[in-house]
Amino acid sequence: MLQTLRNAFKAKEVRTRLIFTLLMLVVIRFGCQLPVPGVDRNFFAEWFKQQSGDAFNFFDAFTGGSFLNMSVFALNITPYITSSIIMQLLTIAIPKLEEMQRDGEDGRKKIAAITRYVTVGLALIESTAMAIGFGRSGLLQGDAKWLDYICVIAALTGGAAFIMWIGEQITEHGVGNGISVVLTINIISRMPQDLATLYEQFVKNASTVTMSVIAAVVIIAIILAMVVLVILLNDGVRRIPVQYAKKMQGRKTFGGNSTHIPLKINTAGVIPIIFASSLLQFPIVICQLLGYQGTGVWSEILKGLNSNNWFNPSLPQYNIGLVVYVVLVIFFAYFYTSITFNPLEVSNNMKKQGGFVPGIRPGKPTTDYLTGILNYVIFIGAVGLVIVAVIPIFFNGMFGADVSFGGTSLIIIVSVILETIKQVESLMLVRNYKGFLNA
């Protein structure tokens, strides 16, 4: 990886892209510290400490701490992520959007434009809810007037739109997928603080030097093991061989070559974890914003949905929420893959092009074969996702190791870094080909 970066900085075009990306990330980190005018940041920090659920911690990790700071980037990239997920689901439900997606580059540009409008709309709704909801509790300094509320709403909405624009500029003029890069740098920015917390809790405050060393080794080993597992999940591929029949056109023979269909082990990426976590945390967030603590059965349900109560030896009854979480992750892994990969469509395309899986007849037998392999691969990937997601929760419940970066964050970080390195290598490869052709 270091050799790739060295070679990249030697090439002017790639170096320019890398420097542009780094400058945009500096702008983002600066904006995450820039407070919204008229906001009492101390009030919000105190309110944040009183929240018992981990939903806001999860949100704050995705925003790189800007939510806790109540900066102009408090919403950060989350409205765009939500908008993208909504558009992906609507593409399946609305035929018009599905046609746009199949129209090639023009169709994708139209969908991207709609996604931007939806992002601004979501940011406006979220900023309005935050300004009014928190403003009534004391978020705004002094005697707040309607102009103060408008100022907060405009700042938060504008910040979300500006972050979206930066992400698109990184995609076009920088390196990697801009939105993913922004999300990754937000998560990484919180990791030093989390590592310092682990050091203070388990290493510095250990009873003996031996226990301190053991604790440090265990923490490093767990993090490395999770990173390795995420890399295996990200790069794991099941290759299905495909053979193309030979065709005679005049005196020339076409086809007859062999290839493969790559099925990624982690077919749905981090989406199942995000969907499952969001669904479980949604009732908690709503109740906390409304100030409702719950009574009787509802109180127990809310505690069961809170992942901070899972794996707690003194509260085993709340592990039912963990079971629901695991089931949801597996369900969304199958659900999201069914949206993005259609075995029937792949089988029909292969048949039209004269391709077939060796030993499997074209048509329905091929579709059934692909479906069976896909279901097997999805299950393996979902189990891997569950393991990566549950390990931090386990150590939080058993030992109180509360950190903002968990399985979801590691999957995003590793995936984005690997994809960005691959893009840098591809840019270097294209440059070498250009140099060869120009010579």
C-alpha cells in the first residue's frame, strides 16, 4: 500500500487528485468544529450525556463528532445516505425510476439529481425538528425568536447540502467515492478518542503492570482480528464458471471463451447492519426526543432494544433484543441482495449471449442453481456480519468497553480504504497505458 502511494505521488494527475481530496477533508474537519450561531453547546453536551441509548452515539460517530459539537455540519452526510437508501428502494417499487436506472448514464444522472433534492428535503425536515425540539428545551441562547430558529435551520440544512457537494466534488476531481470517503474520515476522527478511553479504562487503571500489558495485548488482538475478518468478508468471492458456445459468422469463429460470475460473500455490504440498527433504535430515539421513559411492559421493551443492555450478566432477559437484532441482520442481508441481484435476469442474459454454467442446462435450471448458490453465500456473509457487529457489543456488555467505533464502522473503514487503493492503482495503470500509447 505504501509503495502504491509513493508511486501515486510521483504522477502529477494522481498527485493532484490526492491533494484535492486531502484539502476537502480538511475543510470538512474545520466545518465540524464551526458552531451554529446562537446555539448553547454546553446545554447540548449535557443533554447528550443523559441519553441512555446508543442511537445518538451511533449517529455522532457517523458525523465525526459534529452532532455533539452542534456544528454547521451536525447532520453531516446522514441525510444523503438516507436519501440514497430511499431511492434504491423506490427504484424497485416505481417502474419509472427503474426505467431511468436502465437508461444508462443519462438515467443515472436523473436519479442522482432526484437524490440531491430528497437529501435537501430530508435535511430541512431534520434540522427543523432539531431546532424546534431542542430549542424549546434550552438549546438556543437567551430569549429565542423565530429568526433564531430560521438561522439554525438554514445553517444545518446548508451544512448538509455543502457536505453533499464536497462528496460529489471528491468523486469527480479526487480519489474514491466522495460520500464514502467523507463518512470514513468522520468515523476515523473519533477513533483516537475511543482508543484513549480504552487505554484509560483497561490499561492505565489496571491493578498491576502485568494486567496492563495483558489488557493492551487483548485490545490490539481483538481490533486486528476484526480488521482481518472484515477484509475476508470484503474480498471473499464465490466464482461461478460460465462457458460461451462457439458461433460461426462467415469464416470467423466467435465465442468459445470461458469466464465467471463473481458473487461477493458480503453481497449487501454494511446495509443490513445499518437497517437493523436503525429499526431497533428508532423507537428509542422517538421516546427520548419526546421525553417518554416508558412504564411497565413498554419500559422493558425499550430496555431490550437498547444494545447497551445486551450481554449484561445481571440483565439476561434483555438479550432477547440481541436475538431480534441478529434475525434482522440476516433478513436484511437476503432482502437487500434480492433487490440488487436478480438470478433470473442473469440467467436470461447468459442464455441470450450463448453462455451456460458447465453441467447446468440454460433457462430455469440455471436460475435455480444461481438462486441456491446465492442463498448459501448470503447466509455465510450474514453470519460474518453478525460476528463483526456483535463482538464490540459483547465487550461493551461484559466489560463496559463503550466505544463509538464498532463492527459497522470497521466494515465501512476497511471497505472504503481498499476500494480507494484499488482506484489509485487503476489510475496508475491508465496513466502507464497512456504513456505507452503516447510513446
